[in-house]
Amino acid sequence: MKHQPLFTNKESKSLDSLTTKELEFKEETLMGMAALSVFHANEDLWKTAESIWILCGTGGNGGDGYALAHILYQEGFPVRCFSTAPNKSEAGKFYEALVSKTLGAIGNIDDFYNEWEEAKEDSVLLVDALLGTGFQGKLSEELVELIETINDSEVFFYRLSLDTASGWNPNSLGIPGETNVFVYADSIEELGTRKWENVGFIYEKDSIIPRYYESIGFPIKTHLNKAIFSNRYYLEPNPESAVQALKRKNKDHKYSAGSAIFYGGETGMEGAILLSENAFSRLGGGISKIFSPSPQISSFVLKEDLSKMTKSSSFPDITSDPFFIKTKTLVVGPGLTKFPKDLEGWTLPDDKKLILDAGAIPSFGTKLPQGNQILLTPHVGELNRMTGKTHNSVQAAYDTLIEYCPQNNVYVLLKSFVSLLVCPDGSSYIWESPNPKLATMGTGDLLSGILARYLSLDFYIPDSVHLALSFLDHSKQLEEPYPSAHQILKSLVELV
């Protein structure tokens, strides 16, 4: 699994402290390395600007801005520095003084407004170095006005934020009375560590703003396993491995190619469980059987494919069926409107994996099945129903699930424009690859079938989630602007 560690602000500060104390890096050195990384990462961008304005705050973020200004000036770029107040960090003071010697006077906020009023439209590239991820307080009226000016002005053709967009605070999203004023950055340069607080940064519907990570020598590998760091990881797409894992081997037979049971599809909603099973079988699954409370399920299934097995039944009938002993994976929920009563407290055999989706996502207070390999796949509304809490950000969902999953010994995959997998051992994984092609009816059922396919091949749940999401990412290549779930599946089948 390709994944990179995500660090909270507190953890990033601890890592910064380890770097200066144990590795004996000087803060000035780290600031210089950060600025140099940002400079080289954006060399083509600097060339597009008539003028580059850097807004510096009073902390380490501002120090990074001053260091960047020095490099830009020495490389011949037209750069101007403005500050809200003198820098408070020793390293920041060093670069602030350096800029004063080389560029000349550093403008204050009044100077910024005066020059802004005279600037031409689309003439300025703005670098936001006002506030870092450490800022958790309330914005002053002066900063609110400044940030709103930055966002609304047509003078700035591009806004680049260092480490985080100033004012961004995911914990205040959707909370009544919170202003939620932050810089509408076009991109963010994360310095030294990938930031947990930046996950899900958007200001347009379902549009993740690009974030780029710049290494500056923090001892991430050396100290990653220390107790002070959490087990949050950022998943990188791995589409080729996802395809290769599904391709059958010459020695495969119908059980080694993957076996699964699907339960769902109430009357009028049979299509959901059929789609989920269809994804499993058409992507190489060896053998499967559909169970459904609908008395019409067999006619639907056999009309499509005479080789498939199906049975109208309640949930308990599954466990008494001879096929249950032989299968590895169960999918319960697509096409159901409520949690099957017989699942409450039910014990999943150790050799099997269970996916609970759609109608099988339990409501708050419902007793969950017991087992070591149970995966729940709610969307945000189902997560709220499942936990009895409202969640307005992925960070808020994490805070809930990091308690819920160990307590109930389950994995939970939150499906959203940013997906979050939380595991019973406290580890968690972020998938941040919004795909508007999936914003259509039936794609959740499709995902359940794809997950079942990987799980039936004996991949662990986190690996199966990573592979399934990577595989679904191929749908972005479809020319159809609004494909149906059936069209998406057809395109995916062609890959294997």
C-alpha cells in the first residue's frame, strides 16, 4: 500500500523540535530550506507574474515568507514584502532583517492597501505567509478585512499559501456563528510535513485545492514510530496495481478466483444488490450467490444470467446454506431500507469478511455484529445516523470514528469527496481524489462489489479499500460527462 504519513499541527511542532534539538538543525537553516524548496517547485509560476507580493505574519510562517522573498529578489524577480507586524521568532527576525537590507523597506498593511488600489487587474501573484497551522484563535477584524480583500480582489491572478491557507480551520466548518474566513488559495505548499488540518481544503463545491509537499529534512522516517505521532496516512492512487490484482491466474478455479455472498434488494430495489454482485462477478469473481428478501429476485437474476445462484430468503437462511461454509466474503445492505434485525449481535466466523453498506448501516444504539473483519461503508448522512452526531469535516468524522472503531472492533470507510478509512487498531487512511463521475445512483453498490472482489482474494481490508478506490479512479477517464453506474462498470470491466 502506497501511503504517506499525515501530521497534526501538534505533531509537526514536535517534529520541528526534534529536528532542531536532536539533529541540531538551526531554525534559520530550516526556513532557508523551506523557501528554497518552494522557489524551485514554482519556478514556472514566478515567471508569469508582473509582480510578486508576499504577505508575512509574525510567526514562523512569516519567516518562511521573508526567506522566499530574499531568494526571489536575488534571482531577479519583482518582489514586494508586506507585514502585519514585526516577526517574533528569532529565525524570522533574521530573514526579516535580511529582506530589509536587500529589498529595502518592508511595507505595512496600510502600504499594502495603497499599492493594491493602484495595481492593475491580474498583475500580482500573492504569496500568503500570514498564519500557519498553529494559529487556532479568532481572527482580528484587521485580518478578516485583509483576507476578504485578498479573496475578492481581481488584482491577484494567483494566491499561493505557505503551509496552510491563512484562517483555514476545518473544526469551525458548519458551526453557527463562525466566520470561516480564510484565504482562497489556488495552491498550498506544505513545508516539512503533510498537514492533517489541510485535508479536505475546499472553497468551491467538491473541488480540492492542490497541495504540494516540500521536504526540508525533517526526521520523519527516524521518528515516525515514536508514540508522539499518530497513525494517520495519506493514500496515493495506485491504479495499475489495482488492475493487475484483479486479473485471474491460469491456475485459478472458481473458489480461488474469489467467492462471495450478497444479501439485499428489497422489493422494488433488487437492482442494487444485482449491481453489486455484477461488479464482483464481471471483474473476475469466481462464484457467488445472491440472497434477497424479494420474492422476485430469482426471476430478475435468471433473466440476466442462467448460471447465477439466487434465493429469496431472510438473513438467517444464509448461514444455513451449504454455500456459506465455502465462501470468504459477505456483502449485506445494497437495496435494503433497514438494518436486518438478525444481524444484531451476530458473530461473523473468523475465516470470513463482512461488508455492511446502504440499508445495513446500523442506526445509533443498534448492536453491531461481532467479528474481526467487518467493514462499514457509510456516506456522511449514514455516518451521522450511525453515530448520533453531525459531521461537517473529515477531521470531525475522524474524531468520532477513532473512538467508535476500536470500541466496536470494526473498520469504517466514510465515502465522500474525501474518503476516510478508520481501523480498529487506531490507524486511519485518507483518500483525497474527488471524482464527479461517481456522483450518480448506484456507485455505492458498485464500490461494495469491487471491495468484495479484493477481499475475496485475501487482501486485508485497508489494502482492499486502497485498491478498490484506485480502481474506481479509472472512471475519471470516461468521456461520458454523467455516466450511469452500469456504464462505469462496463468501462472498468474492459480494463481487466
